Amino acid sequence: MALSKILLQQPDLLILDEPTNHLDMDVLSWLEDYLKGYPGALLVVSHDRYFLDRIVTKVYDLDQGTLRHYTGNYSQFVNHKAQWLASEMKHYDQQQKEIAKLEDFVNRNLVRASTTKRAQARRKQLDKMEKMDRPMTDDQSIHFSFHSEYPSGNEVLTVTDLKIGYDEMTVAGPFSFEERQGQRLGIIGPNGIGKSTLLKTILGQLPPITGTIKLGANLQIGYYDQEQQQLHPDKTVLDEVWDEHPEIDETEIRTLLGSFLFTGEDVFKLVKDLSGGQKARLELTKLSFNPMNYLILDEPTNHLDIDSREVLETAINEFDGTVLFVSHDRYFINQVATHILAVNPDHATVYPGNYDDYLAATAPTASDTPTTNSQKAPSNQQQAYQQSKEVQRARRKIQRQVDDIEQQMEGLETKVNEIQAEMNRPELAADIGKLTDLQKDLDATQAQLEEVELAWASAAEELETFDQEN
């Protein structure tokens, strides 16, 4: 059923599976404004981080077979998850230290008559302890970079009065714009306006209807094709890369493929049997292998998961060349673009900055904006933000309690070590009175330490429960 028909019905629960796929930015903006004022409940699966930031107030993250709940939008979720992982790792390390200390005490004292009971008690404490697994996530990302052999000239691309199309039929234009060395120019516009056609015309794959295209000096061009027509369906993954670089050792090729998550038998799969995401990663593999100083990308985030998109963003931002790209992924555009080329049927305009800067530059004035229900959205966002702040405040309170107890444990552990070091001094070997006093002090400190350890376990469990519920 078409999304528009479902929205007209206004069900109490609206479940959307990747609703932003294949929508252009104008439709996306309308959909977001509509959903922000939607009276029912929304359950959404999406890789569109910009959409998630604008719409959701809670995130459920399925990781390591466990579904965890976080309050806030996508960006807040990223921060909360990082905090949770750091907290879990701290608790894990603390428990490992405690386990090692208990095991050491048991091993040293179990056979000594004077300390056997305490050693047995510590062993029971170990047996009852619920051991934490080392914190891990399912996040498995590609890792790569783009590189150039030499810089291009300062003038990379100059387009003058260009009309684009097929078979002498104009699709859009005339366009006039230029791109300089080091810029990252993102092309945006409605579906069907000719964005991919513009790239193919610049690359010489299609002839211009009218106008001129001037490419700069010393260009090494790398091209990512969203249709993946540069891949050969009947080749294996390994041969797809190796055939273009037969001089490279197979081990080096497979290492490169491994960095794009093609491991083991995956390298012998036929290209035609790969998923859309695997083909996208294979295309990026080939692209990263070749030196280039001008990178042209057509919808590079299609089929990539969020982790891979973030790695691609980092690779582009660290690239010292020039980038021209088409994308409908607004979060991606915000991360990498230095300029926006907004394409319309009869002209194209360059705006400095990223996608949000473009929105600000083209936003209508207040007097031009009609009153709609979507204008109530800021109050909803403010409410979610306030709720998130309250949750964070409550969590910080529990975390402070855990931290305070950990400091007490460290202080008592230091005192135990100091007393034991004092008792081991050779000159005290015959001083029964002094040793007796030290032993009493040691027993009292260890008893206090045990109480504090129990308090720490309780506080840590409370923090873990809080994170799971929030």
C-alpha cells in the first residue's frame, strides 16, 4: 500500500520500514514535518540519520543479540551508547581486578590454618559472583582511505551553459558553475532532474546537448557508479580486483578485500550473487586501490549501513583531493560538503557550506511561511530534550555513587597493601605485639573492604538496570 494512503488512514500505530528510500529531499521534508505532528505512535526502521534525528525520541539498538533502549534522537543515541560502553568497560575492568584479588587471596590462604575460613568465604563469594562478559558490539566496519599521487591544478572543473540529456533531448540546463581544488561539491535536486546524467556528461560518458565542460590540468579521476556497471557479474570478488592489478600479490589483494569485510570464502563469490551492500563495498574497494586527485561519486551511501557510511565520511574528509558527488543522504552531505550545487530544470546554483547551510540560505522569511500543525514540532522536540536531560541527570547521580564507592575500595586496598608490607618487614618478625596489632588492623580493614565491595556490586547493578530501562 502506498505510504500516502496509509498516512491518510492515521492508524494508532504506524510501522515504517526504511520510509525514506528513493524519496527526494522535498518529499522527505514534507514527510518529516507530517510525522512530527502525527497523533499516533511511530515505529521506524531507518538508515537515514538525518530523518532519525528529526523524528525519533527513543532508539532501540539491537546489538549482540540484546535490544537496548536509549532516550533521544540518533545523535543522542550515539553519545549515550558510547557512554554506556565506556561505563560497562569500566565495570568489567573493576570486576576483573576484584576477581584477580579474590583468587589471589584464596590461592595464598586456603592451606593456612589461620586464614582457611576467610579463604573459603572468598571462594564462595567468587562462586556466587555473576561474572560480566567483556563488553562488545556488533559494529563491524570497513576501513579504508583515498589517496593521490600528485595534486591537481587549482581549476578542477568549469561548466558553461551546459544542457544535458539523451539522444539530443534536453533533460535540464543550461548550467554554469565551477569547482576549485580541495572543494567537496554536493549536487542536490529532485528525482529525475538529471543529477546522475550531469556526472556522466562531465565524465564524457554522455555527450553534452550544448555548452562546454572544461576539466583542469593533472587530473586523476576516480568514479563511483551507483548502478555498479563497472563491475563484472561473472567474475569472483577476488578476480574483480586482481584482474586490474595482476602485478600485486594475492595476499595483498585479499588483505585489502578483508578491510572491506570480504574474508574467507567471500572472496570467491560471484559478483552477480552479491547483495547491494556487498557490491557497494566492492566498488569502494576498487576505487580505494587506485590513486586519484578528483573523486566523483554517484549516491555512494546507497546500500551502505550506518557504520560504513561513517567510515566513508571520514575517508572523504581526510582525502586531500577534490570531490564532486550526488547524494540524497542529508546527514552525509552535512558531514562532507563544503559547497552545495542545487540543480533545477533550467539552472544550477552554488551555495557555500553544507546542507543545513543551504537550507538556511534558501529558507523563506517568517511572513512567507504558512501556519501548519508541523510548527508544533519544536515543542515536541523540546519536551524530548528535557526528558533526555532528566534521564542523564538521574544516571549521573548513580554513576557518582559508583565512582565514590570505587574510590573507597581503592583507598582500602591501598591500606591493606600497606599493612601487609609493614607486617613483612624483617625487623618485626619477632615483635609479636606489633604483629598482633597489625593483624587486627588488617582484619578490620579487610572486613570494611568486603562491605564496600558489596555496596559497589549493588550500585553497579543499579546502574546497569537503569541503562537497560532507559
